[in-house]
Amino acid sequence: MSRARAQRWIADGLVTVDGAPAARASIRVREGATVEVTLPASSRLREAPQPEPVPLDVLFEDADLIAVNKPAGMVVHPSFRNATGTLLNGVLWRLRDRTEVRPGLVSRLDKDTSGIVLVALSPGAHARIQRDARAGRVTKRYLAVVRGIPRPSEGLIALPLRHDPEDRRRIVVAEDGAPSQTRYRVVSSSDAHSLVECELVTGRTHQIRVHLAARGWPVAGDRTYGVADPFIDRQALHAWKIELPHPSTREPLRLEAPPPADVQRLCIKT
């Protein structure tokens, strides 16, 4: 459901917490509280994601995980706006004969960001990768083409981030936000653009896009945090490399997704 719909149900008195009507969406709940929702008669329950023959560029696959090179424009998982045709629908189709497998997304990308998406094939594998990520054993590197020339040419951006209270689809820098860090290094530059390698130290929503824009180097084509670019019709951001211990063997696993054609064309101009 959308956030607005959930808030409307609360305002209409359809939600209770421990048997008492929830007075507003912002109330705090205790640990172990029971929340009950009376669905309006007009509500339609969303079905579980179904297998669909969505073409996938699979970079790696074994009994524990699948790594997919997601193209720009593909949604990672079903939502109320995109119920079908997602990467997860395609993974379920690929695994349709393995009824025991329970795929779970380990990493997610925005619709218009390309690159590596990891999908764990069991709750155990998912949990181990998440533990490794919290322990700093998972490295994620991105390529971004930005407007301008970053100075200094490499460094650490440490700016706290949170949702914009006026538009929760956007992320903003705020003193009371969650601690967020991005390492960056300029690979090449021209008068108009620079190719920048970014490493996520933390993994907040839109982190790279917001951090680079806050420093004055917005990602080319990013209409949300920068401006449109005549040479690319989406944000020029690509999830390039991931390194992690394999969830079962614990051997180092290194995955790489080549930059797509639109990012490569923009890189030539740098």
C-alpha cells in the first residue's frame, strides 16, 4: 500500500494498538504491541510475487545466491505502482523448478540505477550476508558520472541523511539524520563531467546521489537531486563491483558488472 493510504486508514479509525484506536500515524508503540487493521471493503490484497519470464543478465549463480546485472528502467521488486515485470519476478521464473528455494533481496537499486543486485536463495544465506555487511566485510563500489570536477580528487563524504519531511520520496542532509559515509575517487575528468568511483561505507537510501549533490557534483541526469543531462536520460549511476565472503564456503567472492552503453558513452565525454 502507499504511505498516504495507510495514514488515511489510521485517520479513519481503522487501526488499533493494543485494542485502543490509534489517534495518529506518529504515535510510538511499545515492543510487543498488537496492531490490528480493519481493511475497508474496497481494499484489494496484493498477491505474492509470481514467476514471470523476465529476461535477466545473470553474473553469478549457485545454490546460495544469484547476482543479476540490472538494467536501468527495471524495478527490483513488486510495489503498488509496479506489480509485475520486476527483477524478482524474473528470479522466481528462473527458480520455478526449485520449489524449496526462498529468494530474498540482499541489495536493492533505484529503478534508474543499473548494476549488481544480489539475491539470497535461503533465509540462512540472507542472514549471513547481512551479518557480514554489518561487520564491514561486504564492499560495494559504484561508478558515477557527475557534473563538474570534484575537489579534492578523492576523499570521504560524511553527511547525515534522513527523509525530507515535506516529500518522503526525497532524502536530505540533516543534522538529526542517520550517520552516512561515502568514499569517492575521481577516475577521469573533462570540462563538463567527471567519472567518479564511489564506495559505500554505509548504505542509506539515495546515499551516493545525495552526498555528491551536496558537495556540488550532482550525478549527471539526476532530475531529483540535480538537473537533466542532454547526453543521458537517467541518473548516470552504476553498481559496479561487490566483494563479500561467500555465505557458505566463506571464500572471497568478487562480482563485477560492466557499465552499460549509456554510461560508457558519457564516460567518453569525460
